[in-house]
Amino acid sequence: MSSKETSNTSVPREQWGSRFGFLLAAAGSAVGLGNIWRFPFVVGEGGGAAFVLLYLGFVLLIGLPLMIGEISIGRRGRANAMDSYKIIQPNSKWYINGFIGVIINFMILAFYSVVAGWAFYYFILALTGQLIASDKDFESSFSSFISDPIMPIVWQTILMTVVVLIVLRGVKKGIEKWNNILMPTLFVLLLILLFKSLTLENAREGILFFLKPNFSAINSGIILAALGQAFFSLSVATGMYVTYGSYKRNESSIARNGGGIVLLDVLVAIMAGLIIFPAVFHFGIDPGRGPDLAFITFPTIFRDMQFGIMFAGFFFFFVFVAALTSAISLLEVVVAFVKEKFKLSRKVAAPITGAVITLVGGFCALSFGPLSHIKVFDRTIFGLFDFIAAEVLLPFSGLILSIFIGWIWKPIGVKQEIEKEGNSFPLFKVWSFLIRFVVPIVILIILIDSIGII
């Protein structure tokens, strides 16, 4: 192994066992609650298929170019999200953007683990047949659960314990191994739910709403929403692809893997829409209902559905698996940073990092109950973490990332990294134009919109 194949420590850097393992692990990061919890309701609010087409266009024009660049930074640097920048530009301050990525992952996992804990709890309820009792008021049950001073923290802690145990095992034996199991499981669950949903009465109306565009519904708000969804759903600019890219072998194609990750992410989002909208139209539910669609609306649907107990179990296991795969990658970014900066073993870094994130996340969990009265800038603790990480730091980091790739390291440096071991980059000129001129402007628009200037 050459010096470029290792990090800046004396310990040889871990690597993925196979190209397919990297693809599934990276796709597992991108495929999360955003595809299932957020994507359907923003499509509903955005008028359906016109929004979907805008989203797909922005994924290809913005998300994919950034992802390719980020993976390249990681493989070139062979280090954590911050030190990879240092290795490419040793006498500069661009590494600060890598540190921002670590902060983003820390903050997102703090509140994301809360929602993932809800998903875990609902899966257990569905598995034991307790979820869809005929006399249950799902809205009050959900509200009672998330406002409880103990139970959300218990389930968040259980979820984080599972995530820590997986990350503790390392890149190949932990993250890759479990994604090789979880991602195929997720697609099997998707296919089962898709078959059931498409056979419902009035399914055709839901499919048309989702797939037949009404371009008259497009306005500036919908365009910005589609732009934001495309940017956020792929987990770009979080340092995750830098970290995962640092474990990547030279002979593996960055461009093809980036395309594969985008394809899997979009496929899950589309399949989730094809599951949710036929069911929503079948039961006469407002498709723009909002984020509570998964935890309030769908239990109602399963209660009225034939074999509802079984399909509720499938659905919430699917939601839990999607949440788990993303949580794994969020934790790995922070663990890799802590491990390398403080020269700790993975067995020490993973539990410590997981414990701190769980502790901080507990305050996010309590912001729906005992700490709901605490507001900063008129936001709860959960909402504040979400706003700072996802709406301020993430687009800001994306803007800095695009400038670094396009104007500091420059496209030719990325091209040389991508074309190692005989790999090709046939769309280099298109990618170069996008990353230098289109992506920074578009992300600047997202940032301005996120902080409320537009």
C-alpha cells in the first residue's frame, strides 16, 4: 500500500471489501427518512408529478456533480472529512469545510436519531399487533408518545446502541456487512408494499397524481422546494462521501458509483411515492397532509386494510431500515474524525461519540414534551438543530465545497483522481461546467432561501 493509500496515521486505512459494498453503503446513507417521510409530503404539497420531474432534474444537475467531487476528495485524501481537504490543499484553511461537515453530521444525527427511534418503536408496535387496534386514536397516541418524558429517549437510545454496535465493527465487517443485508431487505419490503398499494381501488388516481405532470402548478416556491429536496436527500456536502470515499479502492470507478448511488436513491423515492399515493387516494386522504403521514395517517390506512397487521409490520420495518442505514453513515463521519484526530481506536471512539450524540439528542427528544417551552428564535431545540444543520450549515458547506472542487482543486485534479487505474470520465466537460458555474449559483439560491432572504 502506497503512502497515498493511508491516512496521516501509521495505521493502514480500512477499505471496502468490494465495489458493490461501497455502492450499497453510500446508497444506504442517501436512502433514509427523507425518501419516505419527507419526499411524499413535499410532492403532495408541490402538486405531484411536476415536482417529481423538477426534483429528478436537480438531482442530476446538482446532486450528482457534487457527489462525484466529494468522493474524489475522500479517495485522494485517504483521511477523515476534515484532513482530506488538508492533504489536497495543505497550506490553506479549506479544511474548515470538512470540520463543518462533521458538525453537520453530529447535529443531524442528534435529532434524526429521535425520529429513527420513533420508527423503531412503531415497528415493534406493528410487529406485536398493538399498532392498529380498532379503537385507537392515532393522532393522540402519537402526540402522547413523543411528548412523554421517558419513552422517546429510551427508543432513541436503543436505536443509537444498534448503530454504535454496527459502526464499532469497522468498515468491512460492520458498515459494509450490514448494508449488504439491510439494503436488499429494504428493496424486498418496497416490492411487497408496492404490489399491495398498486392493487388498491382508486390506485390509478394516486399514480396519475404522482406521475402525470401538471406544469401549471409550477411556481417559484415549488421550484425552490424541489431544489432543496434534491440537495438534501442525497446527503451531499455533509462529509459522508468524503469519509466513505477515503475507504474506496483506486480501481473502483467514482463516476459510475456516483451514478449508481443516485439511481438507487431516486428509485427508492419513486417507489415510496408509488406506495404512498395510491393508498392516500384510496382512503381519501389529503396528499399534502405533512410529515405526520407516516406516523398518524398510515396506521389509519393499515387498520382499514385487509391483512393490515402484516402490512403495517412490513411498512414500519421498511421505515426503520431506511432510518438505520442513514444513521450508520452519519455516525461514521463523526467517529472517523474523532478516531483520527484524537488517535483513538474505533472500539473507543465509536461508543464515546455515540454516547455524546445520544445525550445531546435527548434534549431534541424532550423538545416535544418537558422542554417544549424552551424556544430559541421561536424554534424548539429539535427545530433549532434541524434549522442550523440542514438549512444553514448544509447549503453553506455545499457552496464552499463546489467552490473548492471547481476553483481551488480544480476539475483537472478531480479528473486525474477519477481516471486512476484506467477508469474513464466521459462526461468530464459537462461535469466541469456544472461544478464551476451552475452548482455554486444554485446552492447560493438554496442558502438564501433557507435563511429567509427570499
